[in-house]
Amino acid sequence: MKKSLLIICFGFGLLSAIPDPQKTTLPKGFVYLSHVVPNIVVELRYFSKENFVAKRVNGYKKEVAIISEPAAFALSKVQIELNKRHLRLKVFDAYRPQKAVDHFVRWAKNMTDTTHKHIYYPEVDKADLFKLDYIASKSGHTRGSTIDVTLVDSENLELDMGTPWDFFGTKSWPSDTTISKVAQQNRTYLREVMLAHGFVPYEKEWWHFTLKNEPFPDTYFDFNVK
């Protein structure tokens, strides 16, 4: 019998074993992120109605963050570094099935559905979402090594990042300087710690990071999040 690998999350005194992949329902090479980083905060917005579609997105059957094994181990190192400052990661999205991306595409083509425009894209015409690359037929999330995150304090309160997660607009760009100095500093720190542990940021979304050496660079998966 293979021994389980162990990850220790310093700062919170937690220890978790990663189950043998053969004993889970996940495809080989994927893990539940909480099994590797047990004190991580998970709030999958696409499992709820709190997203730009304003309803639960296809393929999200359970509020669990799934990600590739290498990305999970890299995030465990990020978390250990954050714990030193009494901070930790909060996850809004990780692996995303292709059926969810297809749901986004259908939604974006329906010009009559603008329920959450005032929250997520108040200054952007829905007709321009494809042209501006906010919606696309393929997503790095579907390859399994991209994650949307923010920082929370010891009371699980989100740090000020200047905009909400998934806000469509230039204010979400990491380079934007119209937000407060505190928010700019928080974005910079998140970016620096993710870069230090092998993640590449996306220049239009402060929350979006992809593992540089992702294990499935050409594969788009479609298994459910459950």
C-alpha cells in the first residue's frame, strides 16, 4: 500500500494527509485543495448565484476547490509564507469544467440577461465582453492549474484589493493606479508571493494566477466539480 504524503501548514498547527488518488473520484493528477492546504478558505462563487451569471454555473456540484497536484503543492508553500503574516488565501475558483465555460459563452450571447451588470461590469457593454477578452470559449482554469484568489486576515476578512473578484474593467488590472494605495500594496504583495512560488499573474485580473510549469498545458477537462 502506498503511503500518503503529508503537508504541514505552519502558523495554524494543521496537518493533513493527501489521499491516494486511486481512492478518489478525481482524474489522475488532480487533488482537492483542502487536502493539501487544510486551512485555506474556499468560497466558490460559481457554485452560488454571487457571480456575473447570477446563477449557479453548470458543472459546479459541490463547493470544493480542485486543482492539479503541482499547483496544490505550490499553493501550500504560498500559504506557509502568508501564515507568517497571519494571512491566508481565499479561493474563488480553481479547476473549471469546460461545460462551465460553455455556460459563460451562452450567457454572454444573451443580451437580455444583465441581472448583475451593476456589480460585475457596470462600465462595460455586455456586447463587448468577447472583444475585450472577459469571456472566451477556452479558459486556463479548465487545464487545472489556474486559480482565482485573494488574501484574508486571521478573522477571514478579505483585504482591500480595490475591486471585487471578477469585476470586468480596467480597475481590475494589477497595474491600475486609480485604486487606493492600500489596495495597490495588497495587490502587489499577493502578486509577489504567488510569483515567488511559481505562479504567473494575468495582467487584466489581480486575482488570476496560473502555475508556470502546469502539467496539462494542452488539455481542457470537463469533469464536474464535486
